[in-house]
Amino acid sequence: MRAPGLYSGSPSPAFRTRAQPGGSHAGPHTPSTTMSAAWIPVFCLGVSLLLLPDPTGSEGAVPIPITCFTRGLDIRKEKADVLCPGGCPLEEFSVFGNIVYASVSSICGAAIHRGVISISGGPVRMYSLPGRENYSSVDANGIRSQALSRWSASFTVTKGKTSTQEATGQAASTARPPTGKQLKKTPEKKTGNKDCKADIAFLIDGSFNIGQRRFNLQKNFVGKVALMLGIGMEGPHVGLVQASEHPKIEFYLKNFTSAKDVLFAVKEVGFRGGNSNTGKALKHTAQKFFTADTGMRKGIPKVVVVFIDGWPSDDIEEAGIVAREFGVNVFIVSVAKPIPEELGMVQDVAFADKAVCRNNGFFSYHMPNWFGTTKYVKPLVQKLCSHEQMMCSKTCYNSVNIAFLIDGSSSVGDSNFRLVLEFVSNIAKTFEISDIGAKIAAVQFTYDQRTEFSFTDYSTKENVLAVIRSIRYMSGGTATGDAISFTVRNVFGPVRDSPNKNFLVIVTDGQSYDDVGGPAAEAHDAGITIFSVGVAWAPLDDLKDMASKPKESHAFFTREFTGLEPIVSDIIRGICRDFLESQQ
């Protein structure tokens, strides 16, 4: 919010990237697929369909081979005959709209969605159309198109003319190659910056208080940040929400996975006006934006970057509380703080401290104005990519290192050893295992020790569970103390600087031939919480000596190996309890 006249720059006329058609009548009609090739359909938003003669004609034209992911905006012609390859993966298509598609859509995806071609590919005729608002989401022919509020250009597709050239399963280049040259290989989808894992919602100010001019400067800054983030399939994903009288989600995390497409989308966002109800928009974003259906990824930090020009016009503290409850990391980017003459209009001068994830300085960012903001881009990006600092995303399920120390002595036996592995798997599968989330390791011991896998060997739950199932039974004596020392040194040692909390779960069935108290005390001193699980002949005194305090909630015993299953939930609850206590 900003009082009129106290900030340089008055609202300018509405910004348009290109001419927009007027009217608000019903959408365009569908062109006939049986019409003569000498005529082309012209679609005008709010205007009836006209059939005009095609001045160029299309007889004898050879379709242009394109890739599965060539978009409408890549073909800069009013009309074009293209050839889609076969075997395109339906789940990877980006399609926006129905019948009339946003130009950022895949041409082949749109053609399959509309039923012009099948998954086998084939010729397609594409017609360029003006931009429009409200592209609808429709399920058709195995593809669910996505909704889009506004885009500057569109296209539609009809059946193309039959060509002697057949579509193949190989993706081709978007242009006809010179004679004698091979088609270019399909460019792989960009993986993005793998070191920056975050799902980010930019919450921008679209109120009358910021005005059209500063609104556009705000969009330019967001575009620069998006470009530097390194958006990609395995990097950060971003979406955009506009705060005004009523919040509007402009696009979701799943809509665009390349910086180029995000820049297009940000550019197309229109100024809404109204009051700057930032608190209302933040609450809406925390509750509605981050879902699996809209592209949220499990185990990835959820972030909202809130831009506030001046100060919010509603209560933002309550919205910050809601965001924290939903595990969302709120950053406040304040621009042009209130001057002394304005302080009387500010409900709470400490609004930023009460809305951010943690009031530690990390989640607050200030820029003096919207001019010359380039130098502020990199420091903000560095903050957004510091996943270890995202305190509000940290839970016991994604911020722990858990090592299992498994007794492989002769008294266990092969069949019981399988039950122990099942016990380990049932605990491990509860946690959100990833390269920036929970990590699992396992060591088997007799008189000797064998690292089955370390914390850095596997970063997916599927791989961890598979390697647990494949652990081979050693058989031998029992030296639990040496095994604890080995695990502390060789398994926890390499991750001593990890932000995750460390846990060790020991499973044994008998008396150790060496001392366990000393090695366990060293593990406790190293910040490792130990849960001891004894079976059959395991001495209770040894279990208590190894376990962390309070002993009664960290030491467990069962007479039979089949009794391990009920202990699974006790271990998981104990890990979460200890994690939460460590965060206070």
C-alpha cells in the first residue's frame, strides 16, 4: 500500500504486450475439418467465424517435421502444415486450452488433445490466432489440458494434408533441413539448477496503490529473479499469485518448467487494481497453491516471496501463522518503507517480522524502490536456494539422518534376519528420502562390520528400500560396541556438518562380547540419538546402556522377532518427538 502522491510515479495506462481484440462474446467456432484446402478459418475473439480464401494456397506443400514439444509460438506463420512424430509421451505434453490453445502449448499435444491425430503422429495444419483470456482445462484423448488466465497469442489445429512423408517415433527439428543433412536431435528438457531445490510462489502487488508503472517494474524484477534461479525439471519450479481486492493465482508450479516460458507468462500478467489485501492473498496462497495436483513436489521446500510496496492494508500476521502451519517459508520483500508522514496509516510497523517464517533476518529483504533493482536479484536468489535455511519446511520426516545398525550374528538366523530387514524397511519408508531431505544408512555387524550403504549412496525411497531388501546375511559373533564406534566414525562422520538431526537404531538379539556403554556415550556426545531394540537374549542392561535418555522411551525389547512390527510406530513417534524437542 502507498498513499497517493508520496511516491514518485503515477499510474500509467494499462500495459499491453501487443494489441488485444475487444468484446466479450462467446468464443470462436470450431473450423470444419472437411473444408477445401483453398480456404482457411479466421478466428476473432468476440466476432463470428469468417471463411476467407487462402491467398497462398497449400496444394503441394510439404509438412514441416517438428518435435513432440514444438510450441505454437515456435512457428511464426499464420498458417503452417507440420508433421508430428509418433510415440510422443502424453504425460509430458504442455497444453493450455481447448480448441483454441495458448501459443505456449505443444502443437502435437494440442493436435492429439483435439483428436486431429493419434499417438502415432501425422500431418497437422496449424492456424495462428490472437491472444485471449481464460483458456479452459479439458480432459480429451488421454491429455488433460491446463487452464491459463491470459496469453498474448493462440492457435488452433485441423487435420493436415496427407503426405508421402510418414511420422516416426523420433523427434525432429522444427525446420526443414537442407538436402543431404540429417534432422537435428530433439533437445532434452532442461534439468535446471539441481543445487536449488524449491517450489516458489511469487506473490506480487497488483493493487491501485502500486499503480501500473511500478507494477510493470515489479514484474521485470520477478522475471530477473526467475531467470537467475535456474528453473528446470530438477531445479526450482515457480508460480505467480497477484494480490489485489481478491487474490488470483496467475499460474501454478506445474504450468511452466523453463525460464523462457515463465518469463513469457510473467509478461502476460495483467494489472488488476483494487486494495492491496496482502494478508488475504498470502493465506489463500498457503492453503490453495501448494498441492500435488498443481505441481507441488514432495520433500521440496515450499516458499512464498511476498512483495509489499509500502505496507499491507490488511492483517498479515494471521496469514503468516497459517503459512507456517502449512509448512510454507514466507519471505517478505519490502519496497519503499513508510516515511515518517505515513507511519500513522500503518496498522503494524513490525508487519514483516510477524509474517516471515522466522524473525531472524534471513527471511526479510528490503529494496529502497523499484528502480535499479538488478543488484538485488542475486542476493535474493541465494536466499531462495538455501534449502538448509528453510526452517518452516523442516519436519521430522524430511530433516533427519537415520542409520540402522543390524545384528548379523549366527544366533539370528536367515529367516529372522529377513524379519529384521522388514522392520528396517517399515521405518525407512515413512520418511521423505531425497538428496535434500531425510537420509538412510545401514551397517551390519558380527565381530566385523560392513557398511551396506551410506547416507550419500541413495537419494530416493525406492532405491533405499530396494537395497535394504537385498542385504545379505553375514553370520558370526557379536561385537556391538565396536560396531557403534565404526558407525559413528564411518557413517556419521562424513555428514557431521549436515543440518539434519542424527539418529541410530540398533537391532540386536544377544549379549555383546565387548563393552557397549563407552561407544554409546561417545555417540551421544557426538549429537546422535540412539534407539536400542533387543530381541530374545539381548540383555536389558545393555539396551539401556546404549539408549539415549530418557531410557524408557529409547530402549525396546521383544521376545520374538515377530514382535518387531509393533515397535515400528514407537520408533517413528520417538524420532519425531526428539526432532521437535531439538527445534525448540
